[in-house]
Amino acid sequence: MMSLSESSWYRSSRCTEDSTCVEVALHRGRVRIRGSLMPDIVLSFSPHAWAEFIGRIKRHELDLAFA
């Protein structure tokens, strides 16, 4: 059994070692994300839910309107 600490976490190539980044890993058929500053807090999504979320971001459906 692979623990979360043994998952291969990936981050954008634009992230530096000292910056705050979102990290992504595949683990047991789930997409998991965490923040680099708080690695013990992990969110887990099905591949379908993750693809839908990313698609909505790309279509700007989740953009916030600022007044």
C-alpha cells in the first residue's frame, strides 16, 4: 500500500522551491491536490470530477467578478 508521502507529487515548472504552489498526484485512481505550504491537507477527486473542474476553469466559468 502506498502512503500519501510516497505519491509522486507534481507542480508547475513555473514554481520555485520557495514559492507557494499547488501540487497534484495520482493515487489509487484518484487525483489528489495539496498546497506546498500545507502538505498534510489533501483534496481527492475522481478523474471525471477533476477533468470537469479543469474544463470549467479553461472556459472561464469559475472566474470571480470583482466590483
